[in-house]
Amino acid sequence: MPDTLQEVLNLLDRGELEAAHTALASLSAADLPYARGEYHKAAGDLAQAQQDFEQARETATLRGDLAAQARSLVQLAHLHHLQLDSPEALRLLQEAAQLRGRLGDTVGRVNVLCNMAGICITLNDDYQAMLALQEAQTALNQMPASEIPLRAELHFLNTLARALTSQGKLDEAAHQYRRCLERARGAGATSALFLAAINLGDVYLQRERYAECVALLEPLMQEPELPSLPDMQAYVQLNLAQALFHLEHPEARAYAEQAQATFEGVHDPDGVMATQLLLARIYQGAGEHDLARAAAARTLELATTDRRKQVELDALNILAELTETEHPAQAVAYLRQVLALQSELNAASQDQHLRELTAQAALDSAQRRAAYEQALRLQAEETVQRQLQELERGRLYDPLTGLPNRVMLRAQLDQQVERAGRQGSEFLLVSADLNRFQLVNDAYGQDAADEVLRVVAGRLRAALQDDEMVARVGGDEFALLLLAGHGQGSLDERLQQVLTALNTPVSLGEHAARLSWSVGAAHWPSDAREPEALRQASELALNDAKAQGEACVAYDRRAHAHAGLEGALARALERGEFELHFQPMVDVRSRQVVCAEALLRWRSAEHGLQSPGIFMPILERSGQIVEVGAWVLQAACAQAARWGGTRVAVNLSAQQFARADLRGVVHAALRGTGLPPECLELEITESLMMQSPERAARLLAELQADGVRVMLDDFGTGYSSLGYLARFPLSGIKIDRGFVTALQEQPDGRDAAIVRAMVGLSRDLGLELVAEGVETLRQVDLLATLGVHVMQGYYFARPTANWHPPAP
């Protein structure tokens, strides 16, 4: 009996529903909900399938299994699309694409993006379809061609050709479909071959090449594998029926009615609508007007539900023709709807055309990529050299900034290590990540976000010498090779020059985007001698910078020299190796401590005291952060219960905040320790709130009703923070340490004005204002003058274990 999820899915793919149902009993509790969803979906019970996939998603979320979450989201999206809720399907797919990106699953992300593009095409939104395809193309460009699975390549090419078809570029679309046919035929991929043939048949229909369509598709009806793929079979029948209808062949009706029954069986609303429209025309031609009206009316109902404007228009035109003689008043009503809808489509088309102009280059790039790959395989004698060069550039350079990409960086790093070894020189590998870059998109839009990346790339390029290098290695991450000597200064000086280029604000029209960076640096040869080890060292230093809130951190071999941290960390909680250090927040007016922030530390029996920058990412990747976070909450509350009214602040991780039982965990910690709710303060970031704003607002309101305080941490580093304050029920905000540092450097500058605005806003909204990262008396005086009275930082105290408030 099958005992794995994949084996059950294979049974369902072969249509063996009874065997698959029997096999469900052998699956684990983790895999069962998803397998049941696949089973009920195959059996046609979409409502039960949706419940199963929702349960599978919840189970995966509780386990911290991002891959299973993404898989369930894709299935839920498909069900929503089948049930004519395409906007919700797109939202779910967007969430799935983000999860695949976090996992580093390029192929999975490309498939999700292609699904998004396909839905956009059905909604006549070619612009959004092109954006999804551009993103998919960029992801594929970062993979070696030999590592791209055939299925993913064909999925992308088919979706690209559908987009071309939707834009009326039929010759280009036909070319791509023929390529897919040849690739699928050569690889023996039957389902991919059927799909390409169906899509090519669509193009023939639009070009009115009906006989060619019949010649292409009729042989497929004899293929023994076709009945086992009913969704494919239905589209072959539909396209044959359409071609035969235009050729006035009597078999058109039989094929159309067969397609209708098959589409109903597989619950495909797109196929149902297309077949109903065709049947309405066939019945109309045969004089069976009642049947024609029923088919057109049903199509109109389905299209209206899912906002398929073009399908609505086609159905209304048929209904107007059918009622023109017998019910002229009704025909006039239909025609008025036609005119209104046509006007709406024309306006949308003009707006879309303007947007498409800005995205045309992206689509052209995708087309060129497809053409280059085909030319490379066919080894065309006259053009292969030119196309190979273009292909290599597409693989080695980032299309947005023009910088080398991750592949090029690795090649250059290999060469630099070899060169430095021969010359006895040294160099730095620097990893730089733009903090909260998603907020630039939220506040200014994608075009402005792209402009920020281009400006940063230009500044970094200008700051480098000819033999140095900068590459874009991720969405908002850059890497640099910095050299010393030859009049370029020391490595520390070179790094400082780079930091200056990074920290300069970027002008966006009338606004200036203040950038916040985390930077990690690794030194060759002292930190590592091998290229991959050096790259890992710079990434570890970058993680430290993020975890510690530092602008720049150099790799510390002593902190990262230990192996086997994952295993030791997995046993740390049961061994009692975690401890809490506390850093107070002081009201400078009364010199009283009002709160203390709990900070997690790990003192390993095997590896000694470890930096949070080392073990926190491991906790997050493994999902242990949820269990450890619950321990932190319990331990912090227990400690604060002995403080006599001084509050304790606990940071929440993204996984903790996403848990459905967070409120229950908070209640349990308060009940178990006897700490009053008003003495507990939870610290969250803007990014946590924006993962699901509606849920966040509801959860914060519930916590506020319980008496628990919620503070917004690192305030001011985002780009749309002011809007959040009115939207979410908060108790206070913490000013990011970057403002405190800038305030000391320029007391009358823009940062001082922003802090004054925060003071006024917090006062008007009744929010407590806390400044973090305060290290000097000068900063204390400046903040107090501006009206900030609660502060936290090394000036008052460093984080310490066994801390307690001073006696009054």
C-alpha cells in the first residue's frame, strides 16, 4: 500500500480514485489533510476540497513548513479560480510566490508566477500578466539552463505564448507553441505536447486557419493517453468543434456537446463558458433559439460573477440577436448593456495600453530569452554566436541595474582568490542588504522602488575602482569586492567610502527616501581562503548586522567557528541553556525605570555563549522560534512578576505573530506567572503588521482589550509608518536608533524635524514614545529638548542577566 504523499498523488494522477482513497489511511497526520484535498478535488467535491486544503495550510503554518504552506495556497487558489473568484486566487498565489522565494525554490516560484499570469490573461489584464512573466523570467535567468526542469520551461513558454496571443501577436505565439511541441515530443512529455497543440490550435482559430486546426487536433483524439487527461481532452474537443463549426461541418455540435459534458465533470469554468458560447451559436444556426438563449444566459451569469468582461460582451451580443425579432425591447436592453460594456472595455484598453508601454521591454526580454534558448539547442549555423553572447549576458547580468548577478560574482570571486593568492594581496567581500525595502514599494510604487535600486547601483559603481566589483545578488541585496593598495586606501577606508554611498538619501520626485542598510564584511585570507567559505562568512556577518541592529559588522571567526550548532540548538531549551538579559527603559524626567526589554541569549554547554545573530536565524529556519518564543514570554513574565509594577517588553518573531494561538499563549504566560496584563509589553515591527493587516488590526485590538500593551519597534525606518498609527491600536512607538545617531550629527537637520513630528503625533494619538540606541549624554539632552523623555541604550545600562529595577 502506498505510504507517502507522492505515491497517493500518483494514484490520483492516473485516475485511480478508489485506490487513492484506501491509501489515505496510511498517511501521516501532517500529510493527510493535503492528500484528502487532492482526493476530493479529483472526485469533484470542491467545497470539501477547500476545507481540506485550508486545514492543510493551517497544519503547515503551525509546523512552520513553508513549502507545505505554499503548496496548499496554490491548490486553494486553483479552487477559488474554479469557483469564479479569480481576485482571491491571485492574492493566494502572490502569497505562495513569496513563500517560494523565501525558501529559495526558484522553480516552484516560477510555476506560481506562471499561474498568476494565466489568471490575469483570462481577466484580460495583459499588463499584470506581463509583470508576472517578467518576474518569472528574471528568476529563470538566475539558474543555469541545464538545471531548469523541462516541465517548468514548458510551463513558462506556454504562458508566455498565451500572453502574446492575448495581445494579438499571433505569429510570435505560434512560434513559441511550435517550440513547445518539439521540446515535448522530443522528451516524450505527453501532457505538455497536448497542451502546446491545444494552444497552437487556438492561434489557428484566431487566424481563421480552420483546416490546419482540424489537421493538428484530429489525430490527438486517437491518442490512448488523452482520455486519462479529461481537462486536455475537453479542450481538444472544444477547439475541434470551433474549427468544424466555421467549416460548417455537422460534427461540430457533437464535439461541442462532448466538450461541455467533460468541462462540467472537471469543474472548469473557462471551458464551460467557451463551450456554452459556441453551443449558443450552433443552436442559433439550427433554429433552436430556446437552447441558444439558455446557453448564452448561463455564460453571461458565469462571466459576470468572475468579471470576464469580454465573455460578458460576447454573451450579450448573442442574446441581443436572439431576442431582436420576438422581444425587441429586451434586445434594446441587451444592446445598451453591450454599449456600456464596450465603452468600459475601450477605456480599460487605453489605460492598459499606456501601462503596457512601460512593460513592453520586459516582455520583449522574455521573448528574446525564449528565442535564444531555442536557437542554442538547434545550433543554427548563421546566428548561434550572436545569440549565445546575448544569452550569456542575460545569465550573468541583472536586467534592472545592469550589474553583474550572483553567477558572475561567483566567477569573479574565484578569479580574485586565485589572483590574490599569487600576488600575496588581500581584499574584502561585502554583503549589503537594504532594510525594509518592501515599504518603498508600499509607499511609492514599484517604479520608484526600481529607481531606488538603479540609483544605488550607480552610486556603488561610481565608488569603485576598475579592478573592484559590485553585483546585485538578490532583490535588495548587493555584494562588493573591495581591494586595498594602488592609491585606493586601506580596506577599512574603502569600506567607509562604500557605506557613505549607501547611506545617502535617494530623491524620488518631491520626496527623499532615507535608506537604512545592514552590511557584513569578510576579509580574505584571514576569515576564509576558499571562495564559498568567504561568501558564507560575509553572509553570516550580514545576519549579525541585522540581528544586532548594527549598520556594519565584520565577520568574527570566533563567533562562527563552531560546527554542529543546529543539533546543539535543538536541545538547548530542554537543557535549560537559554537565558534572558534585560535592558531598562528610563524616564529621564523622573530618572525612574518604566520598562525593561527581555533579550534572548544562548549559553551552550558545547560552544559557549553565542551571538543572537548566529542562533536566531537557525531558530527561525527550523521553526523552533515559536517554542523558544513561548519560553521567552513565560520567563520574562515570571521575572517581571517580581519587579513590583515595572513593565517587561518582549519581542515577537514573524512566526509567533502569524500563529493563530498567539493570544492564548500570552494568556497562559500571564496566568501562570500572575503578572498583571498592563505590565506586559509586546514589541512588533511594521513588516509583521503588513503581512496580514486585517488580522493584525483584529489581534492588536484583542490584546489591547486584554490590557496588554503593544509597541511598534524600529519606527521611522519604513516609508508609510504614519498611516499605520491611525490604523492599528498601539500603545506606543520606539524611535529607531538611526534617528538618534543622526540627531547627534545634525541637531538641526531633517532627522530632528522628523523626531519633533513623532513627538507631536504620539502626543495627539496618546502613544508613549521611546528612543532606543541612546549612547551619549549629548543624545539624551537633544532628545529631551525635542520632547522625548523615555530612552533606552548603553548610556543607561547594557543588557544584563538577573536584572531588577533599582530600589526607589
